[in-house]
Amino acid sequence: GALITNDERLAKRAKHLTTTAKRAHPWEYFHDEVGYNYRMPNINAALGCAQLEQLPKMLEEKRNLYERYKNSVGKLTGVTLLKEPEGCRSNYWLQTLMLDTAYQEKLTAALEFTNAKGLMTRPIWNLLHTLPSYINAPRMDLHCAQDLVQRMFNIPSSSALGRA
């Protein structure tokens, strides 16, 4: 992975920790705290930089895809395409449909139908407390999240789909 920041203090701190927390010295190895050797190989960094150059175009294509979906989904009854909140700018990493409460029992049928047609839809992420590793973990009332899981699913979201 990579860390990107405009905070010089944070950048120096991160670099220190990712270079085994070794204090600068010409010959002595003194580590002033626990650090790790998580530096990215140069070839991976080059690939990351090349991908970052493509990012503005990919984000534009994601927004184009959202607009295409919005125009199509707006004609459907009982389903809403999630949009970015006011005052925010989404990267539309995932495009998500939400069924109205009256249609929530149709979620499985919608997933079966779209996948049978080759559309590769999927349910949204499982809530952590439903996974075996967290089944006994403390949690608060999650009725709202549980309701959404029963009504939402992701639709194809590749930036390539947003090309005209």
C-alpha cells in the first residue's frame, strides 16, 4: 500500500516507522520504538504512480456510469440508486441499489435474476457481528444496518462501464 499525506510531520513519522524506526546514524543501529520494514518495492511504486496518473479519468468514468445508472434506475419502481450526500464528492467506487421496504423480500430474486443474466451483482458487505470471528463481540443496536443489508445490493461498477 501507500500513504499519501500533505502533513509533513505525519509523513516523517510514517517514514520513521516504516523504516524499522531506526535513528539516523552512520554506523549504529538504534531503534527507538517498534517499527517495521513495510517499504514498497520500486516496481510497485512505479505501478502505483502510473495508476494515480489514470485516477482522474477513472473517476470521471465512474461519475459517467453513475449518471447512466441514475437515468435508468429512475424509471424503476421500488428501487433507488444511492447517491453521494450533499456537500460530498463520491468516488462511486461501488454503485449500490436499495430496494424500498415494500420490496425487500425481492432481494434474493433480484440477485439471482441479474447474475443469471451475467450482470455480476452481489449483496453489500456482511455486518461484522454476523461473521464467525465476531459473533460474540460486543455490539450496539444495529437494527438500521440490519435493515439495509436486507435491501441493498451492488451492481457492476467498473470504470470501463462509464465510457461513452
